[in-house]
Amino acid sequence: MKVYARTPLGLAQVQVPRGQVYIIPERCKGCEICIEFCPQAVLQESEAVNAKGYHYPEIVPGKEGACIHCGFCTIICPEFAIFSADDGELSFLAGRQA
């Protein structure tokens, strides 16, 4: 039996969305939900603690460009301590990163 490989039409034009994760450490309560739900495993628990004594998430070294801007971290954070922005919004938010 011969198997024919198929490729989707327009595959060359498909672009994977890219974004950047922004964390507000002062708001975080260390629930780690964002770390568990990140599909690209961009986040990890930091060694540092915030003023409340919680370990907040940080970007895994070497995965700075791996965020696909899915928005799971933004949606799931109960304290609104994390959000992501796509490449088009990066220039606007560059001065706001904590």
C-alpha cells in the first residue's frame, strides 16, 4: 500500500503568532496556575519573592521568544498579575515591563 503525503494549501503563508509575557510581581500570589497552563512552558517559578512573600513566575532562560500569545496566562490569572502582548504591541509596552 502506497501512502501519499499531503500538505495543507497555503502552508507557506502560515505564520506562528509570537508575543511577549509581562509579569507584575507585586500582584502575584504564587498560585502557579499560569506555569501549569502555559502550552509552550515559557514560565517557571522564580527564586525571588515579592513583598507578600510569594514566589512569582518568571520566563525560562532561553525561551524568551517562545511565547505564542495564546493568552492562557492572562485569562487564568486570578490576580491579573500576568499578561501577554503580540509583536505589534511590544513597542508600546516596552517601557512598562516590570
